Amino acid sequence: MSSKVAISLTTGLEDAEKVTIALPIELADVATDPVRVEVPKDVLHHAPPLEDHSPLSRREEEAIAGYFGVRPY
């Protein structure tokens, strides 16, 4: 499965640890409330951070998909 859709989430409990990342939608169960993410915490903490909330470029999408091991399209 591949998709251009991603969700953003903020990791970390303390302000100094918080990082916002993009996560490919196929790695999240959006049918649950709250959304469930089945990705190890260390993988999330080392994911490429989002600098702002502007639309992702194709290069950013490919980097995120490659990091998480999914197809970008």
C-alpha cells in the first residue's frame, strides 16, 4: 500500500523533548480514538522532524517514506 497522506504528531513529554514529525498514514490506525501508532518510540524519536506545517515537498515525502520503510506513492 502506498499513499501521499501523512499525519503529523508531536513526540516527547517535556517541551525540550518535543519534536513534530510526519508519519505515513498506513502506520497509524486512524479508526481509533485516540489514533494508535504501531511504531517503536525510538524510531519515532529519530524520525526526520517537520520544520513547519507547510505542505511536504516530494523530496520530503520520499525521505519520510524511506525512513519508515514504506513506498511514497
